[in-house]
Amino acid sequence: MRFSARGGAGLAFAGLVVVLVGAFLPWLRSGSALRDSYQSVDVLRVQPAPPGGAAGVLLYAWLAVIPLCSVSVALYALGVRRTAAALACLVAVLVAVVSIAAMLNMGAASDPIGFSPIGPIVTLLGAAGAFLGGIVVLRRLQSGVQR
Amino acid sequence: MTYPGSGGQWQPEQPPYQPQQYGHGSWPTATQPPRRRSRRGLVIGIVIAIVVVAGGTAATVWALNRSTQAGSATPQAAVAKLAADVSAGDLLGVQSDLAPAETAAIKDIGADGSNQLKRLQIENPGYAPQTQAANGAGGLSASGLRFDAANAQTINDHLVINKLVGGTIRLSPKLDQNMFTQQFLRSAFPNGLPKTPSNTIDIADVIRRTGQPVRIATIKVNGGWYTSVFYTAADYALQSARLTWPATSLPATGQYTADNAVRSFAQALLNADYQAAIEATDPNEMAVLHDAGTALLNRLRKPTPTGITIDTITFTDKPVAGGVDAVLRSATLRKGGDTLSIQAQHACYAIADQNTGDQRTLCPSDFAGQMQSDLAGLPPDVTTALQHLTSGILTSGLGLVATETGGRWYVSPARSVGELLVAMVSGLQPDDIKALLGENH
């Protein structure tokens, strides 16, 4: 299946929307309480050993996900398509890395604290759509195909 | 993909303008005014961009403003949140319900202790302190917790004692095998892991036994209300001593450096001026001492000053979690006509009486010699382990932890005790654990 630039933009847009939906689904489980990604960041940054290095950077970069998604859509609406598509790809990579890291550290269901699978999985699916859509837009614009 | 423009149609294939072409020299010129349709599309694009960015900003602000670390609006809301979090077994929630300064102190001390356990090969290297705290309190749950809001006792504008009058709390701690190394588990539990019993506390039983509701203190910090472990403990201490919370708090007297804070605290203790000593403690972390200080001081008998004056004192400052550990390097103490000098020398302290010329050195080996005779019946490797335990203090150096609050430095008794315990444990070696667990016998 070959996507046009418009189809790619639609896929990227849908992917970014799914990313945002996923960000507000459960990411962290503590007892029977569930927290979305922003509440999880809020909790993780005040832990005795808050994630350092690249993980620490990603933790704070997460706070920029919604602004970056909205800037990407805004740029597309203004016609700055290459930058919009590149930004969508960047956001997709960022959220994919965090989602995969969360899934790899899921822990056992019997643990009192652990990651919840639903938020990371939905976000990862959204990231895949946003990345593919962004790539399609970039490729089509590069080859001069608009539709 | 569509968006509703004035015509109600999304027209991505007819963008308001085509910046991807501008790079190829097709910028519009004064003689080539943009088409009317493009201008309308541009306006629509700008409006959409503004709406999307504004929406994104608002969503981000909303997402971040739901912080669970900001405290509750009222004392009643604080204890209700605590009850809900305990009922849900939400340990992260419980952690955010506690006063931030207390949580920070407990976490920092716990993190230091965790590092030592890893060094001693008791705790697995990859085990995170937050998981440890969670598992240490794992199995905590509750149901039907009720507070008597009408009879909450307002002590002052930042301290309210809440009355827990009903419900049950269930504790079923479990030993987390992921936390400990297999080697340690084999040594500590040669017959397999023990089953930890669960315990259910019925608040009604507690009230029948003690004659009063369970008292839980909430304090106001930066506009938010939190449950306080330190204030709850102090409240029970005052109750058992038949004292009431004083109407006034002791002020905080900070210093411009960590070393000066430790010096003034030490001098206050030598002078038996406990009020000055309390005033030299951190007003955030030890706020409870400042608030309960007057009642505690009134309870004490008139203390006798030692008469010792600190003439000079120097420290080696070691950064530790949350503050600075001011470790004694040298000091000159005077009492009457006598002058005593203390000087750190590697892992020892040289003590000299400048009047008589007497000198002695206090080293870990002195402890070893003393313990050798005191613990004559113990196996040699156990004696060695105990010697390591005590010599750790001297090897790390004698110090007090100072913390900075509002640009001034204060002494933190809780962190100092924690650092002392860590210093003791730091002298132990992995083989000592085996000896203490009796693996070699």
C-alpha cells in the first residue's frame, strides 16, 4: 500500500492523537491505584534514586510531548510540512523509547509497584503510526508527490 | 484528514502557501501578490495553529497541575487521602501524603543504607530503593477508615491533630526475594524463607484499649496539608508525658556555613543550653522539635553546663544526600585553665592535654583491643566483625550533618544519626556478614 503525502499526514496525525491518548492511560501501578504517564513522572522524579543520565533526561523530555505534538500539527496547518513531519518523527522516537523502557521494566503482577502495560502499549502503537506517517510525508515531499 | 475551514473542508493539497517551494526561489514578490484563496487558507492555518498550540499548552499545564506532591487543601482532605491511599495499598500515594521534608530525610537515609547493603552483598545491585521501600511496607491495606472531622484538634495554624475512629488496617509484609542476594538468603534462612504472619488492626479495639481515638498529626507546608510521622510521634510523646503542645514555637537560628552550624550546635550541647541546640536544628526537617521544644525544655531538670568552650574547631566537609557531613578535623577545647587539642590523623584522633603534655591516640585498633577482652568467648571471626562495626565510626570520622534551608545552615539530628549508622556499617566486610550469621561455625 502506497500512501500519498496527505495519507501520510493523516497517519501521523492519528498516531500523535493515539500517543496523547496513551499518555493519559495507566502507566504506573501502585497497589490498586493506577497513574497516567504525567502522574508517573511526578512520582518518579521525587524518588530516593530518581532516574539519572539518559533516563532522567527522557523523564523531563516527556513533559514536552504534548507541546511538541501540538507544534507539529500547527506547523503542518501553516504549511511547514517537512519540519512538521520531522517533528512528528522525533516525538515518535522519544515516546517509543520511553514506552519500550517501561514495558521492559514491567515487573511481576504481584509486585506492590510496577509499570502498567496499557499506557505504554497504546503509546507505542501511536508512536509507530506517527513515525511511519512522518516518514511518508518526508519521502513524498522529497519526491515532489503531493497526493 | 479534514479540518473545518470557513468552507468546512480540509484542503491539505491546497495549502495556504507552499514553503517547500520557497527554498527553490519561488517566494512571492511585490509584483506577484498571493492569491485571495491562499490568503484565506493562510488565515485558517494560523487560526488552527494558534488553537492547537493553545490547546497543547493548556493540556500540558492541566496534566502537570495534577501533581500529587502538592499536599491537600485541608487537614481533613489530607487524612482522607491517606486513608484512601492506604486502603488501595498505594504506597507511592502514601509516600506523597507524608510531609516532604520528612520523606526526603527518610529516603536519603534509606538510600545510603541501601548502598551499604549492596556493598556488603546483602542486597542485589540492581535493586531500586523505591522498590525496597515499597516491599518493606508491602501488604499494607485498609478498609473503612473513618476520621472524626468534628473533633479534630487544631493546635495552631500549621498543626491539626486528626482522630481516627474506625476501620481496619491489615499488614501482611512479605520478604522480597528480589531484594536480597541468593548468598545472603542461603546464610540467613538455611531452612527456607519464613512465612511472615499477617496482622489486622481493628481501630475500634485500639480505642477500647487506649480510651481514645488514634491521633494522626497533619501539618501545613507551603500551603498544602500533609500527614506527619514526626509530629504524630511527638504528639504521642507529649500525651504520654501529660504535656500539651506549647502555644509558641522556638525560633530557628541558622548560620552562614555548615561548619558554623555544627560548631554552634556542639557548643550549645556543651553549655547544656538545649534551647539553643534545638534552635540550631533544621526548621523544616525538625519543625516538630521547634514546635514541641518549649514543652520538652520545661520537662527537663535544670541541666549543668560542662564548662567546656570550643576555642577553635575545623571540619572536613563531606557532601552527603541532602546536606553536608561536617567531620571533625581538629579542635581546641578549654575548660578553666586546661586546654585539650584534638587532631584527626588518618583513621585516628590524637588527643593532647596542652597543660600536662599528656598525649593519647584513639584508633580503631583501640576498640579492637578492648573488644578482644570483652568478647573473649565469641568466635574470632564474629569478634572481627564486631570490631569492624565499631571501627567504622572512627574510620569515617566523627561528624554531624548540616542542611541548608532559606540560605542558612542548620544541624539535622535525623540525618546525623543516619550517617552514624551508615559509618558503623561501612566498616563491615562481606565476610563479616557470614560470620555474624554463623555461616562459618
